[in-house]
Amino acid sequence: MLDMKITLAERPLRVVHLEDNISDRLLINLMLKKEGLNCEIVYANSKSEFEGALKQGEFDFILSDFSIPSYDGMKALAAARTMKPETPFLFVSGTIGEERAVEGLKSGATDYILKDRLERLGLAIRRALQDGAERSRRKAAEETLKKTQERLSSVLAKSPAIIYVLHVEGKTLKPVWVSENIEPLLGYTAQEVCQIGRWDSCIHPEDREFVARDTEKLFSINHTVREYRVKKQDGDYRWISDEQRLVRDASGNPAEVVGSWTEITERKQLEEQLRQSQKMEAIGQLAGGVAHDFNNLLTVIRGNAELLMMSTGQFDGESKDWLNQVVSASDRAAGLTRQLLVFGRKQMMRPKPLRLDATVTDMAKMLGRLIGANIKLKCQHADPLPFIHADPGMMEQVIMNLVLNARDAMSTGGKLTIMTEPVWLDEPRTKEPGKGRPGEFVRLSVSDTGCGIPPAILGRIFEPFFTTKDIGKGTGLGLSTVYGIVEQHQGWIEVKSDVGSGTTFETFFPSVSTLTDQAHEGVGEATPRGGNEHILLVEDDEPVRLFTAQTLRKMGYQVLEADCGKAALKLWKENNRNTDILLTDIIMPDVTGWELARSLYFQKRNLRMVFMSGYSPEAFEKENEFLREDGIHFLQKPYSSQALLHTIRECLDKQSVHAI
């Protein structure tokens, strides 16, 4: 007998035995005991007893005679397969023939034993139990695998990562499987993506060469991570991070690639916004710095020309015209630096209640000359139009830049429409904080019938120095300047464009209900009176300092000059009682104008102060409120001799000085 060991539970084996012959029952029971099988047997000799026993509980195996008077063995097998499909079923019979035995095995019987060969019974039972245990383990494993697959499918369906497998064929990769969650990303099903050619066609044309090059590296480094764009079914592109690992077979040859896609479109957009912000900040710093230094030069150029003009007896009419041209040119140059300062958010604003329709009307003739005869200009204004609180010069610059941009878009002629109207917004128009917010606004629209702006570059039009015009025909600062001015006025700008149909720029400015004008109105044309007060002039730029000192001395003022904060402190110690006003640049290499002013103020509370800078006071956020105090004035570079003298006289004539 084949020696087979089986691990059995400590409990007896539960058995159902269908047998109507008592002698055969006893004989089989003795054989089970002889084989060392401890069994608890439930006997049955009819259909009702047999099926009733099966209903009572679980059994380890079933023994059945093939032919009994009241119940057929094949019917018993059918009932057992229905009620206990996993329980081993063995025929033990003396009448079963070979044909019927084969029929029984085909119908689900585990084995059959002839009663005259009961020595096989123990072996057959052990084999049946072992096979049953193996089936149970396999079934449990299959159930576990099924649950694992269901869980994996659920996780993949909810996961942001798309998993895929590529088969290696030589140096090419063929997609063979991709997780179902690819459909929400691309719009294609997993089966569609795995079609020949579909995988590669999804990659952005500009990225295909880079991806192919990177794939070649995979065979040598076994692992790559790259970022590129893939095309959705609707034609839109999304950014993905693609990580791949090469799997080799037992021989070390490349077999397949397991990879994952993760969408990073939002991250890429945030990175682009950060880069743009950093670029704008860097260029703004550069523009502001250039404008600051240039304003010092313009102060000297214009100032010295004005000093020469004061000496009226030394020059004839033609020479005076030349000097006037120098002053005029310096004013135009100051306008250029004004654009740079606007872009760098360092431009001084002089806001006042303003009606945009009046500004457009005043500029209409000049705009007509600028755009040429082949472009028809039409101005439309709502009446009445609310006031806005704005810098008139900056508003003129916005209109001018938008009109010139529209003109350049209509090289063969067209129609240009400028419209102003009040608008009321009851809900935000954009998701950007502070933009498109609810409230009352005045909308300035500039529309053209030109070539339009392609979608590919629409998002870049406000970038500094970005231009699609030929070299020498555009600085790339026009629209970025408009953007800066509009933001400085707490407004926003929207663009609508269709290629071939034209473009509309809409700027929105908050309307105001009061007409109180608290803005600085500038200086008059008449030369102000001089005086004999003592002025401490602190300026590190020597030409600016010399011009300023000379202009003040011509009007009778007593001027002490210092080229830095430390030199000013030294002069102060010697002349503090006689000093009436401090005239200082803000940005200096050692001690700033703010620091110098604080130091001197605590020694002389009634000291008047005038600060100078190529930047506007808005550039000095921490000190901005300080500049609004009585007795403290700001002089924007480049300044004329008239502006200098007016500011000094106005500051000296103030009655009170507030604390710094």
C-alpha cells in the first residue's frame, strides 16, 4: 500500500455513508478503523435520510453504494454535487461496472472502490482528502487573488497615477497594458491607447525627439523620469511626469518596461506663474534702477540748460531756441524713464478725479494723426460717465499704447473704436484675487479690426520686452506698461481676440463718487521768490548736487553741500542751529535719507525736510505714510529748477511739522 500521510484535525472525520446493507456498513467501518481513520459516521439508506444528513452540516467525505433498492447512486451523486459540491464523493459498491464507474467519475465522483477490494479504501480516502485540501487552498488563493485584483483595480481607478506596461521588442517598446484610469486624463480607453501608433501619437510633436532620446537611455540606466506633454482626445495638451523602470529576464535581457504617468499640468502652470513673477520682478528692478540713474542725468541736463536760460543777456534768440530744445528733449527722455518706472512699479502717481471720455476727446486729434488716414477712428462715450481717481498722464499713456498697438495690427487699414462706459459687476469675472471683483467701474475699450492675436502667444502679450514686431519696430514695453498702470490704479485688463477678425482690450477702473481733488497739482510757471534760509543739501551724485546748489544760491539761499550721510552729519554738528531745511536724496551708499532725517529730527523738531529720488514715494512702502506729513515734501527726479524752487519755498512756508 502506498504510504501517504495526511494531516488531520484532532476531531473525527465526519462521514455520510449511504448503504442499506448492515453487514457492508460494519465491514467498511472496520476497514476505516484499520486504516487509522477516526470517523464519525452518519448512515443513510434512503433519499430522505441521505439528503437530510447533507443538510445537517459539513462533512469531510461521502461514501455511497452504487445501487440500493430505494435510491439510485447516481441520483445521490447529483444531490451531493448540488448540496456539497466541494466534498469528496466515493462510490463503494460490489455491482458497479466499468461503464457506470466512468459515468460516475464524469458526473463528479472522486473515486470508486469495489467491495471485494476494500484495501484501497484508506488510500482512496486519503487521496481524496488531500485533493480536496489542495482544491480548498487553490480556491482560497483564487479568492484572495480576486479580492486583491478588485482592490488593485479600485485603487488604480481612484489613483492619480496611471500604470502601464510596455513590451520590449528589440529597441522599441510596445504598449501591452495600461490602467483604466487613463480615460479621464486623455479621453481614450485603455484599449485605444494600446493600439499600434496611438501611444506615440499622443506625445506633443515638440517633445517626441526628447522622449525618444530619453527612452534610449533607459536600456543603459534602467530608470528614467521625464516630463512632457500628451494630447487628449479633444486636442488639448496636458503635462505629465513619466517614470519608467526596465525589467530584465533571468538572462539579463530587457523584457518589459513598467511605468507610471502622473498629471502635473497644474504644477507646471504654477511654476510658469512663478517664473513669470520672478522675471517681472527682476526686470522691474532693472528698469527702476536704470530709470533712477537716468533721471539723475536728466536732472543735470535740464537743470543746467535752465540755468543758462536764466542768463538771458548772454544768448541770442537762436541760442535760446537751442536751449529750449535741450529742455524739451530732456522732457521727452523723462517720459521714457516714466514708462520704465511704471513698469517697475516705481512711478510716482498724481491721481485726481478724472473723466476718461474727456481724456479721449482731448487726445482724439493727435490719435488721428498717429494712426494714419487708412484707419477710421471712432470714439463712443456714455453720458454721464462716472469719475475715476487716476493720474492723467498715465491714462493718456494707456490710451496711447493701446491705440498704437491696434494701429500696428491693421497694416492695410481698418476701423479703430475707443469706447468708455460705466459698468456694474455683481459677481467676480475671474478667479484672480482683486480682479473682476463686484462693484462700479468705468470700462475703457479699444477695439480694432486687425489681424488678431494667435492663442499660442495671447498669454504672453503683457510680458516685458515680448514682441512679435520686426526688430526696431517695437520695444515690447507698450502692453506691459499698460498692464502696470492699470494695476497701479486697482483695475484690471481683459483681452478678446480672434485671428483675422480683430482684438479688443478692455480696461476696468473703479469709479468714484466724490470730486474732491487732493492730488498735487504741480507747480506754476512763474519763478517763485527766493530767500536767505540755510539749506543742508545731501546728494551723492555730484552733477546733480552742483546744479541744485547753484540754482538755490542764485535765489539767495545759503547752501551747505554734503556728498553722503556721514558728511551731512559732520556739517550738521557745526551748523545745526542755523539749518532751516534738509534737502536730501533718499538712496545713498552709506546712510539713507530716511535714517539721516530721523537722526536730525530728534535734534531739531522744527526742521523742514524735502526728499529727492528717481523713484516715486510709492517705491518706499515703509516710509510712504511719512511723506504725507506736513512740513515734509517729495521732489521727483528729474526735476526742473522751477519745481525745485517751488518745492523748497512751499516747504519753508508751511506752519507746522509733524513727527517722523
